[in-house]
Amino acid sequence: METPIDTIPRRSKLDSIMANLRNFPPFRVSREALIVVSLFLVAIVGYIDYLTGYERPLLLFYLLPISLAAWFGGFLTGLGIAVVSIAVSMVSDVAAGIPALGFWNAGMAFVSYALFAGMLSKLRTLVGELDRRVQERTAALQREVVERQRLDQEIAQVADRERRRLGQDLHDRLGQHLTGTALAAQVLKDKLATRSAPEVTEAEKLVRYVEEGIDLTRNLARGFFSPELEADGLGVALEGLAENISERFAINCIFHGEEPIPVRDSAVATQLYRIAQEAATNAAKHAAAENIDIRVTADGSELTLAIIDDGVGFPDKVSDSKGLGLRLMRHGAALIGAALSVQRNGRSGTTATCKIRIPNHSESSFAI
């Protein structure tokens, strides 16, 4: 293994954020209720203004109901509350014993209130426009992410289909051709042996080389295509993978798992198989492992695939960008909504773990 890496599907995070944004209820208030609340606040401020006397005017505090009306009701509503605020202020001053009505002060206050309500309503409009644009960009981003996920799944399906085709061609065409060649070479060897020809030794070598080519072709075909996956046989396929790794690299590779493994989606089974194949092959080829365990366990609604080896492991700090095998494992896990982690197994060796949700009894397949 090359580098530790923890992968959490990005799609689940984005879907959670989008769901929270969609479920967050927007604040709405009726115009009648808004006017009632604003007038109530004006009355409270006016009463306090009356109690403090005309020597201590509270014109600034009337901005509270005016701002509330302008923000939620618009400029005209805020302007109406401003007029009421001016009237209440003048009445409170007269009731408090002001010697003159102060129309000049009232006019200046009204102009100030009107400008404040206008700027506040304009700010509200700009905020609403910004919010609308953010929602549009968010929706566009979500559509782009969904489209990208769809394309990734299509690419994975096409790649898997071509991989199966190549494996079948290797097994059926090339394998059969080499088998026929081996039979012909065996017949030639037998004929040379009956004549006691000196070329018998070379014929035996030819037969042996062709038979080795047949074994190599079969191993390559197994790496490209596992027919057990098409028949809900992930456990059988992983067991065959362990046998293939043991034969190819002359090491001890064992599969541990319960039967049947509750994976009915062929796409999910294929990706889990590819992850196990990549991890086991990487451990045998690059980590010099002598023992590899492929384990599948189901705990409640979670399925865990673990590949454990006793190889040399990997450095604690290695760039995540290095290692095509790990990137392929990450991509495969992301396609099926699984969580992949690769970490050092003690002082030596590596543990690659892939966890995915398994369906309930009411579900028919994995949710991807």
C-alpha cells in the first residue's frame, strides 16, 4: 500500500446541505400582522416619549418600528409607519406640555425617516436578489454534481462492460486457441517420441511453454472478469480472487466471509470486488506481503470489506496524489457511496477497509 487515505462520499455531504437548505422554512409575516406589531411598537415608544417629557425626545427610537415595517413590508409600509410615528411624537410632546407644535422638527424627522425607510427597503431588495442568485447558483451546482455522478456511473458501467468483454475474449478465444496449440504440440511430441527423434526434448519444452501460457491467460481473464458476480456470488468471486492471488504470487491469501453476502446489486458487488482485487494485488506486488486476509462482515445495516496484509506497509506521510491503485479504490468507493480507509496495520502491514450501508428487508438493493 502506498499512502493512508480516508474517504467520505462527497455526495452524501452535499445532499445533506441541500436538504437542510430546502427544509429551512423561510420567514413570512402577513401585512396585517406587520402593521399591528409596528403600530404597537410606535405606541410603546410614544408612551415612553410622553413619560420622559418633551425635553428628552425619543425620535431615534421610532426607527425600530419604521425599520421593521420597511424591511418586511416595503417602502410604502415603512413610510406609513413613519407618518404615524411623527404624529404620535407630536401628540406625546403636546401632552407632555411642549409650548409649540414644532412643525419644522417634525418635517425634518419625517424626511429622515423617509430616507431611512427607502434605503432599508432598497437593501432588502438587494439582499433578496442576492439570495435568489445564490439559490440559482446552488441549484445549478447541484444539477452539475448530479450530472457528473451520472456520467461517472456510466463511465464505470462502460469500463466494466469492456473489462468483462476482454476477460471473456481472453478466456474463450485466446484460451481455446492456446489449448488447441497445446494439443497439436502434444501430438507432435508423441509422433517424435515414436520415432525416437532427438527433437522430443524441444517438443516437450514447447508443450510446457504453451501450457504455462494457458495458465497465464486464465489468470489474466480472472483478473478482468469474474462470472460469479453476475449470479449474486460476491463471496464466491472473492474466494476465487484469494485463490488466484495465492497461485500468481505464491503467497497465502485467504478469504473469510459469511454466505450469502447480502449484496444483490451487481454494480456494488463489482466495485467491492475491484477494491479487494486492487488492495490484494497491491499488497502482493509492492508490499512484499506473505499473508493476506480478505474479510467480509455484516453488522446490522453496514457491510465491511477488509483487506489485511503483513507487508512492509507505507510511510506515515505520503502525498495523496501518488498511487494510481489508491485513486482507483477511492473512485470505486465513491461510485457506490462507500467509505474507504487505508491505514498502517501496527508496525508493518496495511489494512484497507471499505464500509457501505446494506439494505433493510423492505429494500431490494443498495441505494447508490
